[in-house]
Amino acid sequence: MKQLKYIIPVVTLLIVFTACNNNDEIPEFPEQPTYEVQTGFAKGADISWVTEMEKADKKFYNSDGEERDCFVLMRELGMNAIRLRVWVDPEDGWCNAQDVLIKAWRAHNLGLRLMIDFHYSDVWADPADQSKPAAWEELNFEELKQAVAGHTTQVLSLLKDNGIDVEWIQIGNETRSGMLFEEGRNPTSSNYAELNNAGYDAAKAVYPDAKMIIHIDRGFDNQTFCWIFDGIKANGGKWDVIGMSLYCDVAAVWEERLQLCYENMIDMVERYNTEVMICEIGIDWDEPEVGKTVIEKMLTYTRAVPNEKGLGVFYWEPQAYGNWNNYSKGAFDESGKPTIALDPFLN
């Protein structure tokens, strides 16, 4: 615990810096002791909202009510990895390259491994909306591929130049309907494969050992996954890992969804000789007993994927509480303390 005394004050200074600085300047990070990087099966969380929540004076506490830095708390809860989303030019600055750098640096110095999630948009990218960044609207297709490569290179080089390692990189976020509409609509199209490959090749040039992820939602829907990855493969699309989202509403038959997701992971491994990962999972915060069971089973299922090709599980924004951004699938209670839903990550 000796190192923790040094880490927390430094992190506090960076919180202030982040809140005031959303431009392209690279901060000078003070030297500090670092934790040894953890390895093995990934137990992680996407906490991309954290700096914005800190700016709004949201506090985080352990189960005893003691205030904690959010990154420190994630490690104490059993996490060994952090996932961070990247937007190109968001209106308010959150999740731009500078904000990602601050969060990545904080994770890196706690020995937490990193996944970088490129949305290739100024806002949320998901199956319903894969809007191009405003600055890319008038580009032709060749220029669009160059923009994807350039943005990927810029963000990752910023991290690498600051001594930050990246283990996994998502080329797009939940691209079940494609990416960068309209040109990249339909993930089975040649356009999608070319845009994906532009990001893949650029990322590999900066981090050759990082694993590239194509991320699709509805992890229980094997038919859709087969259709998508058959199409990507036919068009020469590249990936190292198939990433999945799996959200379980309490009212839904979540046991069935978990089983179907497990079967889908096994099929992806066998069909494409690929590794798989749960990049996002969540359950209603006010059903912590169900959440605990869901997380426990999903960790067990992912570890059970043959040949250790199930790489890990990431909870999406567990630290979100108090109806933050109308999100109800965090895993903290209304007082800012973690619920028992996160207990399985300790094992």
C-alpha cells in the first residue's frame, strides 16, 4: 500500500488538469512509482465517463464508505484492465485524444492493462448511429480511409510517446450495421472491410503486438455473427479478436442469453480460429443479486472457451450511479459504493 500514498495525490492533480484542459497540448506527467502490470485473463471495466463525473464532483467509495480514486477502486475490486472510448472531435471535449491520454496514464501507472475503443465519430457509435465526424463529411472514400488511418495513428502515437502500453484496440464500436455511414454501412460490404483494414494496419504500425478487435453487439445472436464475419472474411477484412456486447435486462430470460452467448463464443473460435472477448456487459444496478450471478456465470463461460481463447470480460461503466446520463446498468449504489454485482471480479 506504500505506493498508493504517492499515486492518489498525483491523480488528484491530474483531475484538475483534465477538467480545465481539452486542447491538444500534451501534459508533462510527474514521475511516480508504478505497479507491476497484471497479466492473464482480462477482468476489466470501461470507465470512460470518469473524468467527466469527477468534473461534476461525483465521488467514489469502497464498500466501507472510504473515498477512493476511481482507478484505484477498480483495481481493489479485482479489475486488471481498463477500456477507454475515443471520439474524434466531441463538442465538449470528453473522450477526445487528450482526455483519453489522461485516463490511460492513470490506468497505466496502476498496472492496469488498456483497451482503446475507436468509435470513428464525434459522438456515440452503435448499431443505430455510425455518424462520420463532422470534419470527414465531405471526404471521398479514399480520403475517408486515410482519415481513419490518420486518426488511429495520431491517438495511439500520443499514448505510445508517453510510455503507455495498449494491449487491445477496437476498430469501431458495435459495428453490427457497419461504420462511418453511408460509405461503411453494412459490415459484409467491401467498403466496411477496407475501412476496418485502414484502422487495423495503422494500429498495428504503432502497436504491433496489440490485438485488434471487431466488436459486435447482441453476443447471443450467432446467426448475425456468422453472417457478419463470413462477409468480412470474404472481403479480406482483418481482425485478431471477435468482441461482443451482452446486456441482460432483468425482465429478459438472461440465463438463456448467457448460454447462447457462450455457444456463440465457442462457434466463433471453431469457425474462424479466432479469440473472443466480452467487451461490454451490464445489468440493472438495482438488481445486484442478479448482476452478481450474471457476471459470475459470464466470467466462468468465457474462461471455459476452448484453448484459452476466451480473453476476458469488461463491465461497461460500473462506476456510473445516480442516474448518470440516464444510464441504469452501472454497478454502484446511489451513494457511490460498489454493489455485490462486482464481487465475482475478485476471483
